[in-house]
Amino acid sequence: MAAPSSSSNSPNLASRALERLDALGRSTTDRIAFFGLGASLFVESVRWIFLGRRLRQIVRAQHVAAEMMDIGVLAIPIISVVSIAIGFTLSMQGIQGLEQFGAQHQVIGGVALGVTREFGPLITAIIVAGRSGSSLAARIGAMTISQEVDALKVMGINPVRFLVAPSLVAMLIVLPTLTLWSIAISLLASALYVTPVIGTTLGAFVTEVNASITTDDLAHGLTKTLIFAVLITIVAASKGTSVEGGAEGVGRVTRDSVVGGISAVIISDLLFVYAMTRF
Amino acid sequence: MSGDPNGEYVIEVENLVTHYGDRQILKNVNLRIRRGEIMVIMGGSGSGKTTLLRHLMALEKATSGSIKLLGSDVTQLNEIELYAMCRKIGVSFQGGALLSSLTVGENITLPLREHTDLDQTVMDIMARMKLEVVNLAGFENLMPSELSGGMLKRAALARAIITDPALLFCDEPSAGLDPVVSSALDELILRLRDAMDMTIVVVTHELDSAFRIADRITVLDQGAILTVGTVEEVKNSDNERIQNLLNRKFEVEEPDPEEYLARLMGHT
């Protein structure tokens, strides 16, 4: 069998290269469009939060309260369990690592700093992104497909004001609060493990924690939760509003919102820490 | 039959053109509907009837043309003016589109809760009144998922009329329902028009339903209006495409063999 001539192959290669280039271009423009959608949802949400009353599109307190209950209160058990695990794990790893230098007493400061600046905010945000971000994306996606979003529009109700803005406000209040809770629970778990192992008292543990972390550390941890709150809400809302297809589409945007939300949290954390420690 | 033949026009569509990408969906549509009239928009699948209705509801942006509802050109309104206009219209969607997280009663009072300062007791009474109108009294505490298809459509109608709108748009109100329920919904639409002096636009492909409720019928075909007329005028039309639609004949265009082969091979 004769080998295909190079002249007959080159148009195929060229067309395949063009197809790849076309796919790359489409994917790039889709991503830019997604960022644009996210930015416009954020700006519009802020607009309704501050100007809603004047524009007769009020972001209602009961909607915010309902979201706070869902995002915050109902998440307390899972956040508590994970925070306990983090407190224990960091303490065990810390003691083992510091033991070889005879510095196991330093574990309290290490855990306190790590939990306050990094683990508390990050783990809480990841859980909330997985739990509430996915829920928001699925809700908006399902409502879009079943024409509920259209129904809101024709009732004179702006869907961003009705669906996204209350979630954003709730997330901005709840995420720092949950983070504080997570930090407290992690430190409590750490105290339960560390005090008998290194032979110290609970009072000494608290004193050491107070000496190790400053208000700047707490502010560092809590400030980034505000960024995480915006990112989780906007990624979820953007994914939800860009749903296509039926139930499969809702499943896809839900998955994408979890992946996108967690990625956004971790990458923004990296950038935040870099900015705070280098500048 | 209602709708004063000399009454004012409350819906005026002029030279409406719409594209989705490169595809032209509506081709220079002109339509005027008088106060108190029931206008039925009919057409085959893909004729553009739902797109036209979505334009009337200001859910789509037109490529060109104007749509006047109650004297205001909705294509020129800003967002806030548009929301104010939306409070004067009621819409019943094909699947009901009740918010699944709210009870039937909460769904019906939602426009009142969002746009008025009425007391909750007053809103509850109004919701019960509208539920009575659509024969769903006592269903206010059920969730939408607990209702049948016909009940969902009636609950959606109750929500659509809670603000006593001047215009009511219904998308396929009797689609997927058995003949008895479908007939009851038609009666309900007629009763709403007579009792509340509404102008009603209904999109449907159900001929029996259309002939029962329509004052006038608009027949769309491939994005253009074939005819606008009374039931008798449409029934007696000698236009072949209208007769095909009325006699439920599905036209299959024979493709060019070469074009067909190329399409199968994925070359087009």
C-alpha cells in the first residue's frame, strides 16, 4: 500500500491546525466572557444592595436572613468537625516535627498562627464553596431552565437583586463569622491534644496563643474571607446563569461552580498572602 | 366575542425583526391588538410564535422595530421603566414557572410582596380570591411539586392576575392537558377577559382551544405573519399554508440530493 503523499497530508494538517486554533480562540473568548459576566453580576449586586431602595428593587432582610441560615447556621456541624480534625492534625504534626529540635512547646504558637492566618479561612471557604456555592449555582441553573428566572423578570423583579444580592450579603457576613468559629474550634481541639502531651495547662495554652497571634494576624485571616465570599458567590452565580441544556446542564454548572469556587479561593489566597507578605 | 372594534390599540408591534446569530427568526412583523381583545398567535414549530411572545414580554431584544405596550415603546425603556411596565402585565408560562422553593400562596403573593406595602393578611386574602377564580381554593399551602400539570397552569394564571394587569400573556396554556382540563382553562381565560377587562395574548398550537377563545388569530409561518383575522376568516382562508396548518399537514421539503448527501457526509 502506497504511503500517502505529503501534498495530500498538508491540507489536512493545515485544517487541523486551524481547528485547534479556532477551539483555542473560542475557549479564550468564553473565559473572558465568563470573567465579564462575573464582574457585571458583582457590580449589579452591589448596585442593588446600595441603591435598591431608591430604585424600588429592595434587597430584603428576610431573604438575607434565609441565606445566612442556609450558608451559616446549617454549615456549623460540618465546619466544626473539619476544624476539630485540623486542630488535632496540625498539633500532632507540629509536635512530631518540633520534637527533634526539642522545641515541642513552640507547637502552640505554630498552630495558633497557622489556623488564624491560613487554615481557618481556607478550610471554611472551601467547605462553603462546596456546600453553598454549588447549591446557589444549581438553584439558579434549575430556575433558569424552568423559566422561573424569566417569571421573575416579567413580574418586575430583577433576578440578580432577588437571587444573587442576598446571597452575597449573607456570604459577606457569614464567612468571616464561620471562620472565627472554625479558628476557635481548631484551637480548642489543639488544646485538648497538646496540653496532656507536652504537659502544660489550658491556661498556659491560652496565654501562649494570646502571645503568638496579634490582631494583625486575625485581620489577615478575616480580610481574605471577604474576598473568598465575593468569589464563591460570583463564581456560583455566573455558572448558574450560564446554564445550557436540561438536568445535565444543571449538573455541569454545579460541578463547575465547586471546581471554580475552590480554585478561585486557593489562587486568590496565594495572591493575597503574596501581596501581604511581600509589599 | 369581545374587544371593541373601534377601541384603542394597547399592543402595537411595528416592523419587528429578530436574529439569533445569523438566523432571522422574525421577519418584519406588524401586529396591533385592541383593548379587551383575545388574540391567539398560532403557527407550526419554529414559526416564531414563542419568540414573538417573548418580545411582547420584553424578554428578548429585537434587532429592529418597535413594540408598544399601553402606549410605551418597551424597546426604548430603561431597566427601571421596564420593571414598572412589567407590573402592568401578567404572564402565564407554559410550565407554570412557579418558584419551586415557595408555596402556591407565596408564589401568588410574590409580586405584591415585592412591589407593594400591603399587609400580609390583605395579600393572603387577595391570593385566596385569585385562587377561587382559577378553582384552586384551599391549595395555597401546597408546594408547586404537589400540583398536577393543569393545577400548575391555573396557579400560574392566579399569579399572573394577582396585580389585576391590563395585559395577560399565556404561553401554550392548554398544551399537554387532557381535553376536559384544557376546555376548563379556555373557559377560565374567557371569564378572566370578561370579568377583568383584560387584553389577552395566547400562544398555542391547539386548534380547538384557539378557535374557542380567539377574537382574532394571527398565523405565523417561518417568522412572518401569514394572516391576521377572525376565526371564520382564518378557517376560510384560501392560503395553502394556513390550510395545511389547520388540517395538521406537515410539510416536508424534498432536499436537493447533492446537498442532502453533503449534509450526511458532514461537509456542510
